[in-house]
Amino acid sequence: MTTHLVWLRNDLRINDNMALAAACRDSQANVIALFIATPQQWQQHHMAPKQAAFIQQNLLLLQASLAERGIPLHYHQCDDFAASIDYLVEFCQQQQVDALFYNYQYEINERERDVQAEKRLDAQSVICQGFDDSLLLPPGSVQTGSNTMFKVFTPFSRAFVRRLHQSLPECYHAPKARDGAPISIKKKIPAFDYPCEAFDETVFPAGEEAALKQLRHFAKQAVQDYPDQRDLPAIDGTSRLSAYLAIGVLSPRQCLHRVLKEHPDALNEGKAFTWLNELIWREFYRHLMVAFPALCKHQPFVDWTRNVDWQQNEAHLKAWQQGKTGYPIVDAAMRQLNTLGWMHNRLRMITASFLVKDLLIDWREGERYFMQQLIDGDLAANNGGWQWAASTGTDAAPYFRIFNPTTQGERFDKQGAFIREWLPELKEVPDSDIHQPQVWAQKNNKKLDYPAPIVEHKDARKKTLDAFERARSAA
Ligand code: FAD
């Protein structure tokens, strides 16, 4: 009997999992699965303790789903990628594995690990098959007329949709139960040797069932309101599926097909398309990371921005991290991040802009801090988002476009409903003054347990413009 091994990494699901589906195609094969935890590598990626806990819980559920289908999930923990390759090779020998199936990861170290692993296994005559599973379309498959990667999103998105019109990527069913299923679980996935922190299970219930339920609900109704509500953080107007997509509990193909089932016209603009276009942003940043691997090393895409004279200011960085800048929308957002491990997209833009353009702090500090907190931390999307906000990335906000944190708050949280949810110390402040509570306190002779703004936006803006202009002329 041949033995097929599925090496699970960022694809913690049984539905629409290309590697798993391919491994199970031969109904006679003995199929086993393996997950190797690499805490040292996670540390290097600054993986958030909440994300680690989310992975662990999802793995436990996945182990049960696989066992029902007669597929044992083995688990091993080792320090780094080199040790994980050694273990994989040894495991394949022990289990007499004939073929390895895995889904690609596109970060530079992960790709290098896979190349090395394939080389070693090839020498042992283990057949290796990799799959472009975490994307709708493989990197490199959507290119400009001169066969290069797009550097601007809108034409990328248009070309992407044209490709989807030509042929839709298919969804793969969960594998059928193997002979002898179900099997008992000999050893449950243990706790990781990595800091794990409880996450809010009412907001992010673990498991594929929960993710699919959320997707079904969102695709049926909320996707129609998405264009009007997606920028309003007080409203639950976005899908909140990013945590599942980031670790592969859900696939983008499942998202696409579900939306098309409910709204068959969704690829032809319209309301549901607005949401699909966000999934295309996700693809854009991943395709970019493959085309420009230096992004994985946190290099700016726009070269001259290396010359920006960033400020080192520990007190300002701390105030931003803790949500104590004196700008209510920024502080409420940071507290949402610190509590939930998730932040609304509009607020990610506002807080990122504040760190870079008001405090003139290097965007990499913010990128790192977000990764340390986010349950949906994803190198490509996070790097893309930060470089967009910092004006250092491809198709980024121009450096002279600087968000005013007060007017952003007034625009997207008019009555301050979101601010009040996260800043209870401002509950006394009337709606009309919620974005400048210090002015209200002074006018009314009140004492607020809330800081004064740590910088004056107008001055900060000027300082940043000067710094960017100096950097540009020095190039
Ligand atoms: P929805 O609005 O429902 O969007 C659906 C899905 O599309 C998301 O789940 C996500 O997978 C994808 N998506 C949406 N917007 C973007 C975007 N701008 N770029 C890439 N993918 C997108 N997203 C992450 O998944 N991980 C990150 O680490 C991350 N860091 C970010 C950092 C900054 C500074 C910024 C500005 C954005 C970042 N984003 C990141 C993108 C976006 O903010 C989140 O994907 C979104 O807020 C997740 O909420 P949702 O699932 O409700 O999104």
C-alpha cells in the first residue's frame, strides 16, 4: 500500500484543501497528516499569542475532523526550519512515505525551507507535490502586457477579474472517509511551547464550521450593505473572516464561490463586488511578495523612502501602542487591537497613518507591533497595509496625503459610538465634542482621565512633509 503524507501548515481545514484532496484521490492509499510547530520561527515573525492560541484550537478541531475520516494527524514541535526539515525527512523514512503533498507558503524563508525539504526528500525518492492553495490565482499568473507584476492595484484587479471570467478556480470537497474510519486519536495536539493568549471565542469561534457559518451569513445579507458600511467601525459591517483566511481555516475560493452562489453577478461590479475586490487586495499583496521577495525582509518598495529621518521616541511609541495619544479615534482603535487582536480596516489605516505621519516613527515599528497583536496577522497583508499607509509601498498613499486623525474620527465615527465603546473615560463627553474631549473639558471646567494630544497635528504634518521632502531630494 502506498503512503501519502499531507504536510499541513497554513491550511488548517479539510474542505477545499488542495493538498489534502490530492493526497486522498487514490482511495487505496494510506493517508496521514503532519503539523510541525516551529516556535522560534514564529518568534521571528512576531506571531501574536492570540494567533498562536487560535492555531492551536483550530488544530485540535482539525485533528478530530481528520480522525473521523480515518486520517491521523501527527504533531511535532521543533525550533526552526532546519530542524523541521530534518524531522520531516526522518518522519517520511519511519512512516515509509511515498508521496508528500503540501500547499505553498509564499514568504521567503518558507519558500526556501520547502526547496530544501524537496531536495532532501527527492534524494529518498519521495515524490513531492506543492499546490497554490491559499490564493484564487497563482502568483505570476496575472501580469501586465509586458509580463511583469502590476505595481498598481486597479489594473491588477481588472486583469484579475478578466482571468476569473475566463475560468473560475474550483473548490475541492472534503475527502471522503477512508477505509477503517473513524480512527481514535492517540495523542491530542498538545499546548505549544510558545506564549498563547486567550482570544474572544464569541467573536472568533474556532473551526471550519464556524468560519463557513460566518461566511454564509455574510454572503447572504451583509455583503450587500458592505459598500455603505465597511468604513464605519461602530457597525459590524465587514466579514471578520480575516483570522480564518490568515491561517487557512477558510480558503479564498470558498469565499468567492459562496458570494457567487448568492449573487451570481458579483464579478460584474455591483455591491458584492466591492467585497470581492478586498479579496483581490489580499491576492495583490501576496503576488507582490512573490515578485519582490525583499518585501519579506521589510524593505520599502519605494527606494528613496529609505532616507526618511525617522524619529526615535519611545514615549510616543508607547502612547500609540497603549492607546494614549490623546486622539480618541486612534486610542479607541488601539484598544480594540490590544483587546480583540483585531482592528477594523479603516482604523488600521488611521492608526498606521498616525504612527508614521504624525509621530514620524518608522513604519516597521508599527508593522511589528500589529503582528504581535493580530489574530489575523499575515505578513503580506500587514506589510502591504503598512507600506501603503507610510507611502513607502507600491500604489501607496502619496506621502503628502496625511490623514487628520480628528476629521477621520468625525467622518467615520460621527457620534462617537465606537470611541465610547473603547474609551469609557470619555462617556461624559457629548457627541458634538467626542473628537476633541480636551477642548470640551477646558470649556466646561471638567477634569478628564484622558491625555492631552501628544502632538499637535498641524505641526506634526509639516514636520513629516519636510522629512519626506528632504528624503526625496537626497535620493
Ligand atoms: P473584510 O472587509 O470583510 O474583507 C474580506 C477579506 O479580504 C479580509 O478578511 C482579508 O482577508 C481581505 N482584505 C480586506 N482588506 C484587505 C487589504 N487592505 N489588504 C489585504 N487583504 C485585505 N489583513 C490581514 O488579513 N492581516 C494583516 O495582518 C493585516 N494588516 C493590516 C495592516 C494595515 C496597516 C492595514 C491598513 C491593513 C491590514 N490588513 C490586514 C487588511 C485589512 O485591514 C484586514 O484584512 C481587514 O480589516 C480584516 O477584516 P475583515 O475580515 O472583516 O475584512
